[in-house]
Amino acid sequence: RWIKFEEKVEDGGERWSAPHVPALPLHSLFQLRTCLQKGTMLLDLDATSFKEIIDKALSEQPEEAELQPALRERLAALLLLQPQHQPTKSLLQLLAELGLSPCRGRKHSSPTRDPPAASSLGQSEPRTQVSKTPLKEQLRNRFKKKVPPGAEAAHVAVGEVEFLEKPFAAFIRLRRGVSLGSLAEVSLPSRFLFILLGPPKVKAYHEVGRAMATLLTDELFQRAAWQAEHREDLITGIEAFLDELIVLPPGKWDPSAQIPPPSHLPSPRRRTAVDPLDQQPHGNGNMTAAGDRASPGHPRSGEELERTGRLFGGLLRDIRRKAPWYGSDFSDALHPQCLSAVLYIYLATVTNAITFGGMLGDATANMQGVLESFLGTAFAGFIFCLFSGQPLTILSSTGPVLVFERLLFSFSQDHSLDYLEFRLWIGLWVAFFGVVLVATEASHLVRYFTRFTEEGFCALISLIFIYDSLKKMLSLADAFPINWQYRLDNVTSYSCTCNLRRLFNPILTCLSTLAVSFTSLHTVEWHVAALSPGHPAGLSRTQCLDRGGHLLGTSCQYVPDVTLISFLLFGGTFLFCTALKRFRSSRYFPVGVRKAVSDFAVILAILASCAVDAVLGLETPKLLVPSELKPTNPARGWIIFPFGANPWWVCLVSAVPAVLVTILIFMDQQITAVILNRREYKLQKGAGFHLDLLCVSLLMVITSVTGLPWYVSATVISLAHMESLRKESATSAPGEHPEFLGIREQRLTGLAVFILTGVSVFMAPVLKHIPMPVLYGVFLHMGVTALNSIQLMDRVRLLLMPAKHQPDRAYLRHVPLRRVHLFTVIQLLCLALLWVLKSTVAAIIFPVMV
């Protein structure tokens, strides 16, 4: 049988072989061409049953090949016999059969000739006549799930017949697809039939039938067979197939070896000379496969970036483009995959909010802290997902914004200015400049961002995620230090006791005075013994410190088990995420199970790691979220007033730093938008560069007035959001890899993520059971995934790879390898420069440097 690739019933006769690329003898194609030239050919035949087809095929033979009436009757009776198909059995069916007959041996049949009929959907010895209606076995056959929707069947019947003296060949194309009852393995409408029967002295019938079935699975020959009006058109299709044929020399390979299907097949457009540019569907650029990274990564020629020459013209066009899709942005989210995406991105967003909130608190004396970060992330993200042009974007605080906040706070302290009021005016100016950029369609400059720029920015942000996750884990060694001097032989010398001597010294002095006065040495010794600091062994570490004591001993400061288990949870979560994500392409379990495990990979990894932590019961650092809705710094309120604390001229001077922040926000936002709207993601609802920038600008006003952090698109989390919403074809032929269909574009997952972030304050009792090392492992997974999604990493691997082991990439075919290496080295040097720049005070301008 064939769908995309060939499958054979193996010698045991109980199962189908693995799908493989068919290997045909060249002579069989020539014989097939001869059969089509001399045999019966019926094009656009009107028939409703298999019997009617056979009768017309036998009655309309060429005169030189016409059969005697008796032979026609015998041949018709033979062709109308029911073929016995090889069913595709599930594991449960095989186990049931084994249980019913555990001692049954396999029947040994004597060698026989090839069966007189073989179908492209199965072959076996015929029994009864073909039924006019599908059998129950056909309707229940699980193999139909592998057949693409709208597919039609083609039947190939070949074999040896003793009563024929010369071959009988017929090619039939029906005018419309007709169900031929029980002829096929599964119930499908049939369109083509090919019959080749002949005397036993010719041994090539089977190979000719395989050649015909292989031709009918070729997309270009299918087109020729559909459009053929005469016999010559079909012969022309075979000639075109032969023109593309590649011959493997005998003796250089094993003909019995099964060639596995390739991971990617060439498009039929590449096999023809037709220019496909005028056939591209609407979307962000053309529909290049996600694995083809040779083309530029953004819609350089899309209408999203064309100037209209009118004020707010680009914004209005974005709104008109996105408005028709607004309803589907909610209905398209009704899929289980969106639930896994919500949980995954929610935990990543919460962790990111805690991390940046803590750093903001340190940089601004808690004028902005973890609670402000939670509320700002929830509010800004919710509004952005509700009204933006690209709702798959996740907003977050970024490194350059953090650097600017630190510099602004230091400047305010040095010049006795109110930090929040000064920041308010800067935010208002930034919002004004952002609206001006939207009005003048400045986003059209995005068309000049090249792959060099995109990959440099994405690589830098991904490396920052990887570096920060590792840095956080290494900092645990300071909080829970490991005793590197531990020796098993010295275990008797390790101890930790509570010393309360400082507390007891004045008491002992008082008791000594009383002893001299009452001359009762026995009473004094009894009191001293009761209060001696050598006996508080029952006190815990916390109780000891609360009573003013201090810890003494060689093992008081070391908690090696916490650090060790934290690193195991960190690495285990990362490996779990990676392995479960790849489980979709595993060979184990049905496809539905594999897809579910892959979709919920990160959530399953987090749950598994949390379960391990709970079973061990160690005091690993946990996720702590604020539990009260009040400002982190009591000296500030929820509304920042523009006047009163600073001189009047501050509102004018604020425009100067606002220009720098505007450039920072514009570059950071638009570079991320370009990366998210790359054409390999096959987005169908279009981008909204102007609308996104307007939303970010207006949110600057609200976050500045309320003293919340400023937000811009987060590259790595947004990429993780899109990767978690990848769509693939539900059905795939045996041997065919699932086809990437695009991203599940909707608004509901982002809205749910930020709603959960906002109510996290009330979920503190549940979230406190999640270890922080587990979330750092998720951060590492996100960084590595985003880094592997860019072509730069492929070219870095080429630097370390001998030429004979290098993969077949499109750019390697057209660009000399030395120029590819030169381009990669320049990118790496620029990336190193950006990393150094990021590590200094000048990090605020690094988006401009990109």
C-alpha cells in the first residue's frame, strides 16, 4: 500500500513493514509505459460500481488485444473476487489474539504463485465477490486516521493468470470519485484503477504494479493524470517523471535495504519552473517551512511596513487589518494546547516578575518592589493583550530599563529630587514621543532590520536568560554553603551548639553576690548548674538566635544537602523539559499521547520536580510572592502627583532623558516584534507594529502615574509563548513527518497569564511549595530553546564541524564556506561587544548598538 511512501506485508504475513522510499527497477517503468501505450485506457468514465467498471474495461479493448467472450467472463469473475486485506491491528488486539490462542502456531503454506489481484491498499488471496457496500472491518479500520482529509484511492491489480495467453492492461480514470464497496482496505472514494494480468511466463507484473502505484503517489504525475485528455498526455507525464529519475548503480547499494523517508521533502514548486511569487497566500511573507532558514526572517515587503504618507495612516491600517480577526482571537483559543501554554508562561512570568521586582527594589530603595512588579505586569500585560496588534507578545521589565531606573534613582538622590515625580515626567514625555513616532509611521524603519540585527539581539537576550539562571543557582552556594573541607574520618569533630554565655554573664555575677551573702554554696552551685550555657541542647537555631545567643561549631554554616538537591532539581527540570518536548517525535505510544505529553512538557517537568522536592522534604528555597496589597515602601502611595516635590523646571528637563528612553523602548519593542513576526512562523492574521507601539506608549502614562515599572516586549518569554502554541497537521501518512501549520494566534492565553499573575497575591499558600531551582531550570530551558531557534547557532556548529559532516543547508549551496564562517565570526565578535557593553553602566544604550 502507498499513501506517501511504500509499505509491504513482511514475510511473516502478520504486519506491515516500516514506510520507506520505493526503489524501482528502471525496466519496470519502461514496461509500464508500453502497457499504457498499448492497453485499454478509459478517461472520465461514468460508473457507479466496480462491476460496471470491469465490464466497460473488458468491452472496450483495442481490436488487436480483444479477448474471447469466454476469457472475458473468466477474467471478470476473477477481478470481482474480494481481496483479503492485511488489517492494521492495535497492540490490544494483538494481545487479545495471543490470549485467545497462546499455543497456536503459525500456519506454514506451500509456495504459490503471486495472487491474481493486488490492490494499492493491500493484497491477499481472493475469497468472495467484492461487496457493493463497505464492510464493518473497513469502517472500523484505524488506518483511516492516517489518510489525509479529502484523499481518494487508486487501485492497482496485477498478477499472473494461467488461462491468458497475452497480457491484459487497462488504465481507468473515473469522472468523479466513487466508493467501490469493499475493494479497498478503508472506505474511500476511488478515482484511478490500473489492471495488469498476464500469463505466468512473464515475471515483471509485480514490479510494473509497484511502478504504477509509485507514479500515482507523485504529485506532478497526479496532476498529469488528472488533466490528461488523451493517451499521449499520460505518456508525457511518465516522460517527465523519467526526466527527474536518479539511478543508483548496481553493486553500490543493497536493493533489499529500505530507504527511510526524509525529514523534509522538496516542494512540487521547486520541481517545476513556475514562479511561485504570485501564488503566495495572505500572511506575513511567504509560507516557507519553519526548518528552512535560508530566507530572511521578517516581512520585509509586507504591507505592515509600507508608509501611507498620512498621519496615523499605519495605525489605522493596523486596526483595519486586525479588527476582522478579533472574534477569532478568542474562539481559536478553545484548545487543550492553550491550557498548557497558560500554565507554562504564567510560571515564567511570575518568576520574571519576582526577579526584576527584587532587583528594582534594591536599585530604588523599594520605591518599586516585588508587589509593584506583580501588579504592573498583570495590568500592563492584560491591557496589551486585549488591544495590541500582536497579542502573542508578553510584556516584561528588561535589563536596559532596570539600568536606567538605577541611574535615575542615583541622580535623584544626588540632586535632592523626588525620584517618583521625576520618573513620572519622564514617562509622560516618553508616551508623547511614542505617539509622535506612531503618527509619523516611524515603524516602517523596521524593514531595514536585517537577520544580522535580529540574531544578535535574540542571541544576547537568550544568553542573558541562561547566564542569569546559572548565576542564581551559583548564588545558592552562598546562602547554603557546601563544606568543601568535609572528611568522613573527621565526622566525630563536627558539631554545632548554641552559646548563651553573653546572656548569662550578668546573671552569674548576681548569683555569686547572693552566695557570699547567704553563705550557701550549695544553693549557688545549684542555680549556676541550672543556668549554665553548656546545657541548651534542645534549642533550635531560630530559638537560639531569638534569645540573643550565637552558634558555635564546625558545621553551623554548612547545609550541603540543600545546595546539592537544588542543583539536581535545576538540572533535572531542564532535562525533563527538553526530553518531554522532543517526545512528540518519539517512537513510543500513540500519536495522541505523544502530542499531549509534548504540549504539557514544561508543566509535567515542574510537577515532577516539585514532587521530588516534597518527598525529600528538604528546605530548598521556595517561590515567595507578596501576600498584602500595599506599597513596598510605606513612604509612597499608589498615585504619584506631578507637582509639589520637585522644582517646576523638572517637567521640562525630563524631556532630555525621555529621548533616550524613547529610543530604548522603540528599539527593544520593534526588534522583538520583528523576531516574533518572522515568516517561518506562518502567521496568518498579520502584524501590528504601529498599534503595538501605541499600546506600549499609552501604558507608559498609567505605569508612571501609579509608580509601577515600565514594560516592553520580552523576547525570550514571547518566543517561548509562540513555541508552546505551535500547530502541526493532525493526520500524517505513514513515514511522513507532521507538517508545521503555524501558530495558534489568539489573545486568551496572554489574558489568562496576566490575570493569574494579578491574583498570585492570593495564591501565595499554593505557590510557596514551588522550589525556585525548578523555575530557574525553566528559565534555562527557555533561553536554550530561543538560542537554538536562530540560524546563528547552526553556523557556530559549522565552525566546529568538518566539511564532510556538515548538514545540507540552502545557504551552503550558494555561499562559499569561508564567507559563511567570516559572517559568523563577525556576528560573534559583535555579540561579545554587546555583552561587555551590557555589563557596564552603558547598558542603557545597548538596543541602539544592536
